[in-house]
Amino acid sequence: MMISYYEKKLQERKEEWWEWHKNNPKVWERFRDYTLEAIRSGRKHYSQWAIINRIRWNEEIETQGGEFKISNNYISFYARMFHAKYPEHEGFFRLKPFKEEKEISRLEKLEEPDYDEETRLFSL
């Protein structure tokens, strides 16, 4: 029951990001371009936060286009999308599981029987 709660929360986060992404396609274009630029510079790994902050800087400072916000909650979605679209660069961004994924994993472990403990008990 709790697992389905976290699965639902994760799906809601994904859908919220996707709607925002569809309305802000330039963020992806810049994320992709700046990431490929970092790769061409010889970097093996880089920070998705640095890429997003460069986008923020350019939009807010250089273009003076008014208030522009990218939620911190969306950053890892862009890194994951980059890995999906450019599998040859898988691992360029070091990703952590989403908090919902961590909870799902933790709960799944609680539901798994501890076979080692059972084996030990029955072998006495």
C-alpha cells in the first residue's frame, strides 16, 4: 500500500515536470547544448546544477527577459532526459535516485522475506 503511494507521488512529479517542460522548450535546448559543450571541452562528468545555473544566469542576467524560474525539482529530470536521448554519454551526470524511488526500494526490502534468517532458523 505504501509502495503504491510513492509510485503515485513519483508519477505526479514526472507529469508536473513534463507539463512545465512542454511549456518551456528552450530550457531543454539550452540544457542539451551546454551539456554537449561541456562534453566537447573534455569533461567526463559534470554537474546538472551547473548547467541549469548557467541557463538561469543567461535568462535572468544576459537576456534581461524578466523573471524566469526553473524549479530545483526539475533539474534531475533534465539530466535523465539527456542520458536517455544521448545514451553514448550515460553517466555524464551522476544521478541519485528520486526520494520516492528510495522509499519504494526501502519498502520493498521490508516486504522481502529474509531467507538467510529462515535458513539459519531451520538448520538449528
